[in-house]
Amino acid sequence: MKRVLYFYPHKFSKLTDGCHVRVVSFLNYFKSRDILVDMLSYENSSISEDYLTINSLVNSLTFVDENPFVNKGAEKGELFIKKKLRSLLKVRKDNDGQKLPNFASDGLIKKVRDLLAKCHYDFFLVTYTYWADLAMHLISGHGTRSILDTNDFLTLQLYYKDGSFKNVGSMFSDELTRASKFDEIIHISYDEKVLFSNFIHEDKNYFIPQFFESNKHEFGNLNKRFDIIFVGGKNQFNIEGINWFLEKVLPFIRKDARIAIAGNICDIIDKQYDRVIKLGFVEDIENLYTSSKCCICPIKKGSGMKIKVIEALSFGLPVVSTSKGVDGFVNKDFEGGMIVEDQAEIFAEQLNRLLTDKEFYKNQCQLSLNLFEKYFSAEINYSKLDKVFDFKATKSKL
């Protein structure tokens, strides 16, 4: 039986963020293949019951009682997660912003060495290039393969934070150097897979987007609780995007439209808007999608892939998105399913048409599902992961 040591920095109790969803998707894959997973994360004393243990997704879970993000015990739940995500966008002062932060601390490295010494692992999977130096501590001769799930293009993330081209070259060079230490590199974004393949041998790079099982579909049914939904956590890009939608797009949307915003992004929306309901964190996300007509992704910045977009497509929901919302897709010349528009008034017009033209809506629902099944189904991406974790001679990549 194969065995994986999986490092993911965040301890979590709910699927409040897309990065958590990504990890759970991988763990479900491992479970389906009878691959044992030992998980390593940072401790968070405010979370008494972690999601992975409750849902029996790992063989064992080890926490490092050393956190680079917050003072021990000082934060609660969602604030803890918010500060962690904010910290991931900070450049440490000790390198003058010229390199990526390196969060592979001595305490964490020691824990990795201890785990590797106690047990043979076939694979060591690391999330985020910030912790890439952990791959340097594989024990020689043990035959453990190192795999990086990049999750985001960190140079671009930091550029958005800083707004300056000054250190982009040195940061990208550092990001490439760290990623190149791994035997295999998994990219959630096709754009990023292509970019990295220009510098790091293409055979190392795999495009494995976010994936889901197919979900319930009721094509053409316009009798839903909500007309338009947005689902997101309170990261800076979601905040900028939803503010643009509420201030610039909403005035052009039909006055009878029922709009819902879900996720902890609701915590930062202080202003009240007519027709807009703030749901907060939604435990039963499936029910939300099946009771909604269409989804929006008004994001203006970011990297990687917008996981909630893929989740909406899995339910056959049409998605109206900005061009930034389809980052990472293989083909951006959509025939349907994803409707891409960056101008506020036309963005609203597309939503209004979905809400009033039944045949157009029904067709877009089918196209959404077609797009999902072509690129983002669990079945297709499980076969890609099989190639990564079996390391067969023939590696068929997209």
C-alpha cells in the first residue's frame, strides 16, 4: 500500500476557503485509491475538532506547535484563517522584498525529518512554494518522491500586493528555483503550467485543475429561491470583486432579481443593498447551488483557479464572470456555460438575459455541464493523478 506524507499549513474545521476544498479533493482521491495519508499542519488551538479527522480523510494528523502567522491561542476561527491568508501575501522585511518568503522554519524541518525517519513514504506532497525548502530534507536512499501542489502563482500574488515591478524578476527566479527542487509539480492553472514548463522540464509539470463529482441538475427550471449567487471567502481579490459588482453592476440588474452572497466575505459588507441577502457561511452548499439559477465571479485580480466557479459548473449553473475569473482554463474561447464580460453594464445585461430567456438559460445550463465534464470532473482528473502518483513510464499530460 502506498503512503503519502502531506504538508498543508492550515488546520480548519469548515470548508471556508477554496484552498481547503482543494486539499479535501486530493484526500478523497487518495482514499479512493487506498493510499494512506499522514497529514502535517500547523496547530491552531482555537479549532478543537478539525475537518480532516471528523471526516476520516487521513490516516494520522500531526500538528506543529509553532505558527508563523499568529500568536498562540490569540485568534478565533475565521480571524485566524484571515490572518494566515493575509500573511501569505506579505514579503518578509529581511530580504527587502526580493525573494519569496520562506516559511520552512527549523522547527517544521525537524518535524518533517522525524516523520520521514520513522516511516517510509512513497511520496512527500507539499502545498505552496513558500514551503518548498521542506523537499530538501528527504532522506537520501529512501526513494521518497517529492511533489509540489503550487496552488497559486506566488510572484503574481505578491506583485498585486506590492504594485511594483521592482522585484518581480528576482521573485519569479526564486519561485522557479524552489519549484525545480521537486520531482513533480502540480499546477491548478493551465496558464501557470505552460509558464513554468518554459523554464522547468515539461515532464515535471502537470495541469490538474480543481475537480468535483458531478452534482444534481435541473436544467431550465427558473423557479429557484435565488436568481444570482456569489460564494467566496474574504480574501482581498474577492473583496475587490464583490465591491465592484455591488457598486457598478447591481444598478443595472433587474429590480426583481433575488441575489445571495455566501461565505465569510459577508463579514466585510457593511452597507445594505436592496435585493441582496447576506447568508454568511453556508453548511449545505449543495442546497444553495441547487436552489439558485446562476452564479457570478466578478474577480478583477488573482492567480491560480477560482474554485467556486468550478463548483458552480459541477451543478450545471451558468456562470457570468470577468476575464480574470477564468484564469487557468485551457480554452477561454467559450461557446457557452461561462459568459465572460468585463464591462459592468454588459455584465448585468448577460445576467438579465439568463433570468428572462428560458431557452437561452436552459442551453447555458447544458453548456456549463459540458464544460465541467470535459475538464473538471473527478473521473478525468483522478486518471491524471494516477499518472503522478504511480510514476509510470508513459505520462500523458494535457
